[in-house]
Amino acid sequence: MAFQASPFLGPWVRRVAFAGSALALAGCSIPGPDASEADMAARVPRHDLPLSAGYSLSYLEAGAPSGRLAIFVHGTPGDAHAWADYLIGVPKGFRYVAIDRPGFGHSGPDGAVVSLAEQAQAIAALIRANGGKPAVLIGHSLGGPIIAQAAVDSPDLVAALVVLAGSLDPAQENVPFIQYVGDTWPVSALLPRWLRNTNREIIALEPQLEALAPRLATIHIPVTIVHGTKDDLVPFENVAFMKTHLTGTHAMDVTVIDGQNHFLPWNSKQQVDAAIAKAFAMMEAPTP
């Protein structure tokens, strides 16, 4: 599953949360950055990019305006603020951009954008709007297959991938029946936007991962992977799947964090920073 629920909730409660139960989610806390929303608003500018799909993509930007571009893509649910601790400490010579994915945060539309391809198109439009030079993409959870989709659909715009607890293996997707109940009216009408859209993204994910799987071999750029062995939301088996299917990449680096859970951007920042640095280094190294 690509859902970013609390690590303190048991599997049964998380499944109820998947169904969209507002009562079950009343105590749900998604781990987040140390930097506050107010601190971010004061230090990191927000921009909006109109898309051809008819809505705007909102994003936060920090670092050197002409620096090497890295784009951060959150899972489901989430928004750009999930990457706050990265945006307030951008390494010299880099430019970090974190997006509110379509359907979340300040981005449109109001409804869910369940298509991986459309999510990837939004990232491609952002890269083109910023000069078109290939960017390194960092994706957490459901952000993992989205950045992989961007790499196969727009290979000229993507320089390297950093996959954090990425949900790319369709065999690991298991949508409980109660979640479909949560996607029906009137239950869905009672849910907040972020939860309604999360529910729909997860329901729609498995067949899209099946379609993406045979195309992963066309990715030739460097890939770095970080995954925890105790991830009970996106199983560790996803790592073996990526190793098996990303056969075209000329460089791959895998960091396994023993005993770690799903929430790597917040509890494993040192390893994530290292993976991003490795991606840039592999990108700049001569191709074998």
C-alpha cells in the first residue's frame, strides 16, 4: 500500500482508515518535518504553474535559482510541506523544488488525479517551465511509481531517480473491500478532500503498476533506492521487484535500513540526503 498512515496505528485500524472512516482517522497522525508551516511560509516561496489539464500545480522552491534541480514528490496523502526539512537546508549549488501533487494541497483539481501518467505530466511541465534541463526526481511511497512514470514518459527531462519506500510492485497492492465502500456515495461525500483523493488513488493504483512494470526496463538513468525492512505499508519486497525490472539502468544503488518503517523522509534524513547525493554523482559519472 502507498498510504502514509501513522506508524502507531495497528494494521486493522489502518485498513479502516483506508476505507475513509473519519472516526477511525480522528486519531491518525502522519509524521512530518520539524519545520513549521509558519517557518516555511517565511523562508520558502510558493509558486503556481498553470497546466494544460486546466488546473495549477503549486510548489515550494528553495536554494540557488540556477542550481542543479531536484524535485520532491510526496506520497498519498501529503503535500510539499512534507519536505520542509530538506527545503530549509538546501546544499550549496542545488535548487530544491517540492510539489503539491495534483489533487492535494494548494494544487488543483478538487478531485483525485488517479492517473500516474497525468501526475507525471505535471512534473514534466514543471521541468519544462524551468528551462527543460533534466532534473533528479525524489519520490516517496506513491511518489515512487509517479517519478518512474515520468522517467519512462519523458526520458529527456529526467536525469536520475531516488525512490524512497516506493510502491512499484503490483503484487504487493491489496485493497480491502471496505475501502471501496469508502469510495461510494454518501460516504465519500462526507470525507475531506485529501482523504477522498487518497482513497481513490490507492484503488486505482494496481492496474497502473501492472502497465508500468514492463516499461521499467526502458529507464537508463541512474536509480537510487532506500527502503526499510520493517515497512508495513509498502513491503520491503518492492526492492526485489525494482531490482528485477529496472534492468536498463546503467547505475543502481540500494540502501537497506534494517528495522526501519515507511516514514523515511522524516526518520532517515541522513540516508535520504546520501541517496540524493549518490544520484547526482552517478548522473555525472561516465556511462559504462
